[in-house]
Amino acid sequence: MAQEIMTVKPTTKKPIAMNIDIDRLVKKAQESYSKTEKGLATQLSTGKTIVQSDKDEDYIVWTNGNHWQQLTGLKGLPFGRMVEISGKPDSGKSTHAQGFMKDAQDQGVLVILWDSERKFSRKRFDEKIGGKSDSLLVVNTNKIIDGARAVAHFVNAAKEMNPNIKVLIVWDSVGASLNSTEDDEEDGEDYSKQPGVSAKENSFAVRKFNKLINKHMDKITGQHTISILVVNQTYSNIGSPGQTEKGGAEIYYLSSIIIQLTRKKDLTHVKQGQQYKYGILSRAKVKKNHLSSESESIAELDLVVSAEGIHLAKDVKNFDDIKADSDDGDDE
């Protein structure tokens, strides 16, 4: 007689703590919210439900190659978060920012550029990057408090006109923004207070942006509708290796991701006997990433930054590979 094999079905135990059914507890707490606050109810959950979204609608998806996903593990800039791109001048920061601005416009997201460096080039953005400057909202001030308030006025006005609109806020850049004590009258400046004042006002700005994120979360669906991209400068640490971001600790703490760029060298080619610069070689380093759930990820990548965008360095052998016109454009 053949031996009978018994199959035992695994039992799934409900999570219990102190004789309380955890799933039932979450459901009961969620029921405290009204029907118009279902999105707020989703903020109550258990740890097993906390996973990073892989849906395109939760990101401003980066479309110019795959280096961003390799570095961060994400499709692009997440809504409801602040991302920082930092580095020395001419390292590719603003090119990243404009690439995301163009992608955001293509994906139906309203873009607000706080141009504290006052260097935005309509020609480059339209003709090289492929964006639409006529539908780009610009805040043109280098004062921290004024700029943050102006951005908030734009966001709130847009939300009044269309509550469902998604918004990308780009601050370019922190290092070029002045605090309220830095005026044109030299006698009115107290240099001993500058770093502290700037740090406090930068903290005001990023906290104001975080308030906008929370204020304009969809209370029915729970989806966030605002994404923040901060461009920042770095300075060398005295007595130790590495670079530190400007603007105070608050920006560092509130940034979910920080990508630090370092310019390595110019890229040139010869045309009609004359040498032309067509881009730079820049190294992208992941300094902070609190959103990736991978056990390991790429820490550094070499990139080619040109007037037309960003490419993985391993894919670019010469000028012809990026098909860029080196006579126009700004390499940062």
C-alpha cells in the first residue's frame, strides 16, 4: 500500500499586540475620518504597508537616460518630498534641474522656478533642453524670505484655479540667495551674523515648502501633488576630506535624497582647426538616500553634461555621440 502523504496548509496568524487585533485597530482608527478625508485616513497603517511607490504618477519621471534610477533607485523626483542636487560651479546641477523641469512640463506638471542666480536662459531651455519657457513660472529674486513667499503665492493661486494640479518647485540656488540683512548699504551689514541669519531664513524657506506639501495633499486619495528640487553649492571641509552643502543643517535634514556632483574635466573637440568645449565630465555621488529600499545601489556614476542634457559617460566616446552644438549653451 502506498504511503499517504498529508498536506498541512500553513495558517496565517493575524498580528496581535496585547490581545488587540492590529488590522482591526487600524481599520477602526481610519473609520474616524469622514468620506472627504479618506486620504488622511491612509496615513494610519502598519509597517508592512510602507513601500516606495513604483507608479509613474507618483514621480516626475526622468526621461533622459537611466542614470537617475541607477543612482537613487527611483524613477525621478517623488511628489511629497524634497530632493537636493549640490556641487561646485559648472558641475551639472542646473542641467539636471532644467531636465526635470522639461520632463515635468511634458508630464502635465506646473513648474515654478525660483531663479535666485538670475541666470535662466530661455534660449537654452527651449531650444536645447526642449522645455517651454512661455508656460514656466519664474520668481526672480535673490532674497530668501521674498523668494519663499513668492513661490507660496504662485502655488496657492494655482491650487485655487485647479486644486488637482501637480507642481514642481525648483530653487536654483540656495548658495546664491541672500538673507534679509544683506542689503546694498554696507553700513547696514553685520558680517558676524550672516551665516546664522542665512541658516534661519533657509530653514524658513524649506519649512514653508514642506507646509505647502502637506497643505495641498489630496485629502481624498492621499496623493501628494508637490515636489521640491533644491539646487545648492558645496564648500570644502577644512581639515577633512569631502564637500559640505551650504545653507545650514535644515536643508540637509529635510532632503530625502542628496546627489552631489563634482566636475572632473572639460570635454573638447576640434572643428575647423579650432578647439571647442562641448561639455564636461562630472561625477555624481549619492550622499544621502532615505527612499531606496535596495540592499545595495550604485554609489557613484560618471556623467557627460552638455548643452543638450546629460548622458552616461560610458556611452559617450566623442562629440558625435551627443550630437550637440558646442557654440551655444551653459554647461552647468
